[in-house]
Amino acid sequence: MTTVAQKKKPYFGLTGGWLTFWITVACATDMTLFGYDQGVFIHDLVGPTKTTMLSTVTAIYDIGCFFGALVAFTIGEHLGRKKAILLGTTIMAVGGILQASSFSLAQMFVGRIVLGLGNE
């Protein structure tokens, strides 16, 4: 006697070339959005007098990435790959929400650092 869960095909029933194609599409989309998030902002930081502040907001992400890498280095082995990825994704979602809802420059800084932490 088999259950419905046992009859369910993995990977949405895709195999071979089609599975590779859709994984590639998903990865390409992810990396495009990752690069977009890293360098593009819609914020009140436009103009020649605000270039330094815009650069700082952009670069502060790397500070979060540095500390995220240290955390991943210390607890990654203990958590395992799947749990570490889920934890990082959750942290990045919180950072993205903080950025998207930012009403001040300080909240944007915090959002960028939290986003970087999740990018373990």
C-alpha cells in the first residue's frame, strides 16, 4: 500500500535537460537579484553632495557579509548545510524587509548590515 507522498515525483517531475534548464533559470534570476540588491537603491541619496553617504550605504553591506562569514565559519558545521541556508535566507528576508520599509538612513544601515549577515 503506497501513500500519496510516496507517489509524488521529486523536482516537480522534471528530469534531465529540463531539470537542468529550470535550475539554471532559477540560479540566474537569483544572482541577478543579488547583484541588483547589492548595488542599487531607491533612496533620498541622489546628487553630488550625497555621493559619500551613498557609497557608505552601499559598502556597509560588506561589513555585514564579513560578520556573517565569521558566524557561518563558527556554527556552519554544527548546523549543517540545509539549516545554515534556511537560517541565512530568513536573516536576509528580515534585512530586505528592514531596507524596504526604511524611513531613515539609520534603518537603511541596519537593514544593510542584517542583509549582509544573512549572506553567509
